[in-house]
Amino acid sequence: MPDWTTPLQIRLPGQESLITVRGTGHAAALLAEKWPVTHGLAFERALASFAAVTEGQLRPDEAREAFIDAADAAGVRWLSDA
């Protein structure tokens, strides 16, 4: 479900097409299923932030920032639709 104010476009390693990420649920699925680096502080923080959104303890756009940090740490290129 889209819950971010501003979507992101990412390009996972080895893939030609961009993926538009509009919300916490989609970002969590990408980290769980397709992310190239599944360890490290940024990855763990992103997962924790997604859980906090689900529990109502964090705003979705704050989880978006954690996702960006995880992308940077994993070398995943991203663009903001802003």
C-alpha cells in the first residue's frame, strides 16, 4: 500500500528496469526477497523502521529515509520522484 509522500525509483544490481517504490510494504518485500545485501546496520535499521510503521510508532516517511540509507549501504542506485 502506498504510504510515502514521495515515491522512490531504485535499480537493483543486474536489473535493467527501474522499480518504483511507493510505500513501506513494498520496500519491506524488496529487502526480504530481492535485496543484494541482507546484513549490516542500515539493513537492520530499515527492517526495524518498517516494523515500527506497522505498529504506529514511526511515520512512513521516516522509514523511507531508512530505506534510502539501506540502499546507499548496499550500493543500490535510487532516484526520488520529487
